[in-house]
Amino acid sequence: MTLTKADLIQQVYKNHNTLTKAQAIESVEAFLRISKESLIDGSDLLLSGFGKFHVKQKNARRGRNPQTGDELTLDARRVVTFKPSGILRDKINGTS
């Protein structure tokens, strides 16, 4: 099952009785906005007990088109990687 932004908003709304639906939406949107800005700026995003999002620079490299076999150059780019915390990893694997 995929957890969507709408599902996340619903869970925040349901678990915080003092928030209105609009406040729950704004809370989730604010968190996502701050997270995106941090990653766009090249900063890591560390969420204790959850994991770390890291922006990594990848250099240009040679590649090939799998359909035609033609060689091409893949441009340099930045990618986001995620490393789960030990706590999350243990819970996923059922060892905690």
C-alpha cells in the first residue's frame, strides 16, 4: 500500500484533535516545503528515529540506449538518497 499526501494529512488530522482539517493540510504542506527547500539547497535532511535524506552529486558518465545499443553521455546530476535509521531498520526487519 502506498501512503499518499492525502493519507498523511488524514492521519495528522485524525491523531491531533485540536487541529482543523485546514491546519492539518498546512502542517503537512509546511513540512514538505521545508524538506524540499533543504534538499534543493544541498543540505541533508535528518529525521531522528526515521532516517537521513542526502543529496549526492553524480558525475557525467557514458551510457547506452538499451533498445538501440547506441552510446550516449548521461549528464551530471544530483540525486537524493535515503538511509534509514537503525531504529527504523530494526522495526522493518522485526528485530526490535
